Amino acid sequence: MSTSTQSTPTVHANDEHANVEHASHERTRAAHPHTQPVTLTTNSVVGIAVLGLATFFAITTELMPVGLLGPMSTDLGVSDSTMGIVVTVYAAAVALLALPLTAATARMPRKTVLVATLVGYTVSNLVIALAPSFAVVCVGRVVGGVAHALFFSVASAYATRIVPPRLAGRAIAFVYSGSSLGFVIGVPVATSVGEHLGWRLAVGAVAACAAALAVVALAFLPSVRGTSSPHVGSPRAWARTGLLSVVVADLLLFAGHYVVYTYIGPYAIDAGLGSDMVSGALLVLGATGVVGLWVAGVFVDRAPRQTLIAAVVVMAAAFVALPVVHGSLGGTMVVAGVWIAANGTTGTLFMAAAIRAGGVGPEIAGALVNAASNIGIAGGAFVGSQVIGLSGLQALPVAAGVLVVGSLAVVVAARRGFPVLGHDRAMLSTTSIEAITSSLAVVTTSMPAITRGIQTLTGSVAVPRKPRRARG
């Protein structure tokens, strides 16, 4: 009897504890709905995969000429500096058309617009692969630039609209990882194919892949309606909010970067790199850029202004150091790796600053930054071609450094556009930005396998080593 009397309250206490724990669990679930499982439909999964692949081929299309500059200029009978114009015309098309095309197509079905951009990439690469002259190559690049002007204003927004809101950040992360894979894998592989099997075959292969992807997108990409015309604002409003200073600083930094990066192949060869090793060098440098993207994801909320200033200072210092180490291939590669790693942080930081500035919707902010970046790319490639003609390859970092210091001055002076602390704005999910950049760690962990694949590809074709170019 005594035992029974003592055990009864114990049972009730356990029951009461269980009820309290259950109620607490239910309150937690209500307060944190993100703990509930979300199931993606097959259409959503396929759609995100298509968008990721599309981004991969978009970046590969844009940057292929950087790796193929030498073979293309030799085959078409123009100098390296003249060949760099293909980067300029592409970027100029994006710069001029990103904002007006984004606004003009806002009401159109997103699927129609996205498939049209993939068709544009296909036509662009096909024209270039079959081009009989340098002028026709430029025409093909303009077509690609028109497609590119619209693609990136569509792809990320598309991704967020075919998945539950909870998974929007992860969806964008996957789509933008395609961009980094294009930079790290697509361009080096295309460069390797171009070096060993011909640049026309490399460009034609990308055209074929883009065409196949357009068909897949037409068949399987979920349909998404357009939206009402976005609020564009005015230059006066952009200046008042600080958005204009973000755009100017972004333009100057991209210009400085592309003064050298457009001609990184010839520059590295002049420093002692074998002409058959350009693809491998681009692979390594691309990997350092991914590291920079990861760093941006870590600090974009904690210290956006400080991180951007540090990155731009490192870029400027690297450009000062490049002429000093130019006689050493190892030194050149190390300094170039530091430069590109620092540059890898800036895209995320500039985009976050533009969206946080407000005054316009996120799509328009993105279009303005996209346009500014490509004005910088076009201007940088043009300045680089002029510097080569006047002073040679070794003078490129000097011109780049001047432009990057100009960007640094704008960032330091413009505290409204680049505040010490980030703004809390509903239209910007910095968690999503961090997810975008931190997810790219997957790319860096796969680098050994990627390197082995490149080595297998380049080693499968016996190519005589070209003599080292004499320094002027």
C-alpha cells in the first residue's frame, strides 16, 4: 500500500511534464514555422536545375574570349589588343540595355523571356563559331550581350517564384552557383578545348548546349507570370539615396579589374607561363575568386563597408605589386590569386549595397549594378587595349590601379551608399545572399576532382609547346 501511494503522484508528475513539454513544442513550432518540412514538386526541382545550367552557360559565353584570346586573334589575323574588343562590345550591349529591357519585359511571361535569352546565347555562339572575320565575331558578341542584359534580371527572380518562400534563398544559391561553376569550370574547359581542338569547336559546343537547354526549358520550366512595371526612379533619386555612388564605385572597380583580366592570358604568358597552360591558370585563379565569394557571404551583414574597403585596398595593392613580381611566374600567379580573391567579394557587397540603398525595387537596383559592371568591363577592356598598344602588357596593372583607387575613394566618401551597418529592409534577405555565397563552398571542395579532369583532358592531346614570347 505504501509503495502504491508513493508511485501514484510520480505517474501524474510525469504526465504533467509530458503535457508541458508537448505544449512547449507546439509553441516552438508555431513561433518557428521554418522547422516544418517543405516538399518541393518535381517541376520546381527541374526548374531550378534548368536555371542553374542556364546561368552556367551564360557566364561561360560571356567569359570564353578571355581564355581564347590568343587562338582567336591568331586565326582571325588581329592583335591581342584588337581581339579584346569582343569583350568590350558584349559588355557595352549589356550596359546599354540591362535597365530598359528589364523594365520593358516586366509584364511578359518569365518563361518566354528566359527561353528567348537562351536562344540568344545559342545564336551568339553559333555566329561566332562560323564567323569568317573579326567583324562578324563582334556581331555575334553583340547578340550575346543583348541576351545577357536580360538574363540576369530574370533568372534569380524566376527561381524565387517556383519554390516555397522558405526555400527562396536556397533556390537563388543553386542558380548562382551555376555562375561560379561557369567561371571555375566552364571557361577553363572551353579554353582547354580551344587550345587543343580549336576555338571554333569550343564555341560551337557551347552553342549546341545552349540550344539543347532552350528546348529543355521550353518543355519543363514551370510557367511564371510577369509583374507590373517596376519603379525605375531617377538619377536625382539615386543620388539622394546613395544608390548612384554604389553604381559609380562598382563601375570604376570593374573597369580596373578588366583592364588586366581581359588580357590575363597574354599577360601570364609574358610572365613565363606556357601558352598551353592558360586553361589551368584560369582554373586556379577562378578558385580563388570563389573563396572571395564565400568571404563576402560571411561579412555582408556584419561589416559590409569595412569588408568592401578592405577588398578594394587589397586589389589596389595587388596591382601595385604585379609589375614588381612580373619576372617571376610564381610571384605573378600568387599576386594575381590575391587580386582575384579580393575581387570575388565585391560583387555580392555592391549588390547588397545597391538593394539596401532603396529608392527603387530590387530588380531595378540589380539592373543598374549589372549595367554599371558592364560599362566597367567595356571600358576596362578598351583601356587595356590602348595601354598595350602604347606601353605594352606590363603597364596594364598601373592603369588598373588608378581606376581601383578611384573606386576606393568613392566608397570611402559615400557613407550613405556604404554605411557602416547594413539597413534592415524587407526587400533584401541578406540571409539569402549569405546562402548564395556560402553554398559555393561546394565548388572549392570539388577542386581536386576538377583539376584531375582538366589534366586528363589536356594530357590526352599531344601538343608541341609554343616558344615563349619575347618581352618588349
